[in-house]
Amino acid sequence: MSTPRVYVIHENPEWFPPLAAAFQAEGVPVEEILLTEGQIDLGAEPEPGVYWSRMSASSHTRGHEHSKEYTRAVLGWLERAGRQVVGGSHVLELEVSKVAQHGLLANAGFDVPRTTAVFGTTTLKRAAKDFTDGQDVPFITKHNQGGKGLGVRRFDSLAEFDAYVDSPEFEAPVDGITLLQEYLTAREPFITRVEFVGGEFVYAVRVDTSAGSFELCPADACEVPQVIAGAVCDVPGTDTAGAPPAFSVREGITAEHPLVQRLRTFLADQRITIAGVEFMETTDGRTVVYDINTNTNYNPAVEETAPASGPRSIAQYLGGLLAAEYQAAAV
């Protein structure tokens, strides 16, 4: 067997360089397991080390339609062999299902958006009518399995929605589950993403939306009409000249903040040690938690001013687990 190391399970090599640099800086041996194709010998022992799964719910958008299934198979093999897995099978199932995220957050007492999950397309129009009580009020759609703002659209009337469902523009979700969700109005034009590593707070990111709305991918922000990854919010139209940066550290959110403390406890209860959790403060005084990202990425501009580094924190955390594995093996 090879020297124990940290193995990173994923499908998008474009996201890996900042992590590779962090592991190198921390002196932690690391190796990628790129699950776009390949094989495993089910009768063999997995290599010694710590395995970190950061499979993305949006992998199918990069032509890797089966990577999530590959990951399910590999994680099961690793876990049955007793290997230490960070972001294991239970975390993968949460990553690929906003229905599951919604249910766990609601059960833990967080304020979550009112949501209906619709299976298939034949009942979508009827479900939207039921969701709005037949009224022409704003609501949004999004995909159950996604990220990158997949399927997130705002509709201001049932007629507009019905026309979309019947049109070639209709974007079918990969798992057949479309979410209908209440339309939220932000108190100020930003949302917040709280980063945790090793179960501990790292920093909070302020995602500015004054120039419109953004797909919330810190590694590579892309503008999407009226969309913010897990939610849609109302923002005033403004001139983008002199606008604040899209991503910045939110100074007022610290480890002692009550919501951060609640989220820390929630993640510990769910055995999630690396994640970014998003929330929005609305005009009617709500603090709505709406998305859990277990394959979190980090924005370079934020990293320059943050009190700690996300990738370096991950390298330190996983390196510590690896060192503990060495010590246990030496006893």
C-alpha cells in the first residue's frame, strides 16, 4: 500500500488548484480521485489515508451525468472498509437533494422558505396554482438537485409560468423534481454565506446583489437574471459604477453570532464538518436559511482579506485527521 495521504474525491479539476496549493503550503500529502470514469476492485483494500468527498450536485452540467452514482459506489466501498471519510454517504445525499436540506433545516427550527416539491411535469401547472392559491403573486422555481442557480426563475403570474412549462425553454431537472418556492425580498441587497471547516466557523461572506442577482459560486460568480443560487430576492436597480465587490467578508457575523452558533450545532448533529450555509435577512424581519453547500468553494478576493483561509483551514483539518491516523497505526 502507498503512504497514507488525503484523497480528494470530486469531478471538476478546475476547482482543485486553490486546494492543492493549500495542502502543499501545509505540508499535507494529497491526491485527487477524479470520478468521471474509472474502476474499483471491490475485493481490494482501499489505500490508507483520509478520504474527503466533495462531489457536486451540479456535476451533470459538466457532462458528468453519472459521477454522483460513481461516488455513491466508492463511498460505500470506503465506509465498509472502515476508512475515515469526510463528507461521506449521508452528506452526499444531502448535497444532491434540496428537499432533504429543507427538511433537516425545518426540523432543526430554522426559518426556511415555504416550498412545494413537484415530481414530474404533468402536475406542475396545477401545483403552481395551488401554491399561490390561484393568485398572480411572485414565486420562484429551482431544481432539487443542482447548484449554480439551476432552474431558478422568478414568475409574476400563473399565465407566465404555464407558458414557460409548455415552451422549449423549460429546463427539466435532472432528477425530475422541481421546487416551487416563495419569493423573498431582501432587507438589503445581499445574502450571507457562512463557512465552516472541521465543524468550526471560518468566516462569513457577504454576496452583493445590487447590480442584479448572482449565481452564488464564489469560485466563479456568474450573473443569472433575478437569481441567487438557492433563493431569489428583490433588489433595487442600481448603476453598477462604484458598486461594492460581489464577494466580501461580512464583518458583523462572527463565531459568537447566535445564528452561527445554531448552525454549528446543526452541522455537528448532522455529522457535516465542511460546509457553507446561506441565509437571507428579509424586509419583514425574517432570517431565512435556504441552502447547504457541502462542496464549498472560496472566493479569491475574500481570501485576501479574511481572518483565516478556507482552503488552508481544510488542509489543516484534514492534515490533523491524517496525522491521527498515522499515530493510531503506529501504536
